[in-house]
Amino acid sequence: NYNKSILSILCSPKWRWITIRLWLCWAGSTFLYYDIVLLTTTMFSENKDELFDYNAILTSSLAEFFGTTLAILTIDRIGRIPLQATSYSLTGICILTLLLVANNSNASSDYDDNNNHRLVLITLAFLSRLCIMTANITTWVGTAEILTTEIRSSGHSAANAVARLGGFAAPYLLLLQNR
């Protein structure tokens, strides 16, 4: 059994569907994570007075700390699959709402309206990053528990390699948007 490659084991009939689902989950979650990071950075760099809105970017980045804390505190209480499903669902809702609000920006010259719109964008960016971070952590933990001891480290590494492909593809979505 040690003479077989890890890829042949992961693609064997016993592990094939689990491997495909794990790889899709990893690639998709990393794709979403990097798209959210790039989206928030570009969204808050369109300020005419400054190159970047560092306060907005910092605030949305702090969500990763809170997402990690949320995952640590809830993963054993709620369970891996419910927490993962909820986190991914909330990520989708937050991203969709963020994009709708960002595209519906009004060209009002009123400072209060612009400031309120900015706060809504920051809050939605924060929630998007919080949810995707919680989902990613749950995916990491769940993967280690799904795979058996014999293939755990190699299977986890293979899933992480596939995730890098998802991360690699993320900037191209923003390039398509800018066309």
C-alpha cells in the first residue's frame, strides 16, 4: 500500500467523491476569500482625496480576527457542517448585498449620505470577511477529520494545493469586472 502514490489513493473509488467535494470546497472558499480581499481593497481605494481608505481597509481586515475567534468558540457547540454551511451561506448573502450596495452608490454631494453609504459598505465588507474566515477555518478542521490517518497530511496538502488554484483565479474575476 505504501508503493501507491497519494494521488492514486485519493482518486481511488473509495475516496474519489470525497476528494472531489473537498477540492471544490477548498478551491471555492479560497477563490471567495481572495476575491473579498481584493474587492474590499479596490472598493475603498476609489476615494478621490486619498490613494486608499486605510481606516475602511483596516476595519474590514479586523474581521478575520473575529472570524477566527467565532470559529474557535462555536465549532464544537454548533458542529462542523452546520457552522460551515451557515458561514458559506452568510458569506454569499453578505457579498451579494455588498455588491448591490456598492453598485447602487448615489452621487449625492451630501456628506451625511456619503458617510452613511461608506459605513454600510464597511459593515458589509467586515461581515463578508468574518463569514468567509469562519468558513475557511471550519473547512480546515473538517478536512482533517474526514480523511483517515494514512492519508490525512497528504490529502490535506493536496486540498491546499487545489485551493491555491482557486486563489490564483481570483484576480481574474476583478479583471473581467473592470472591462
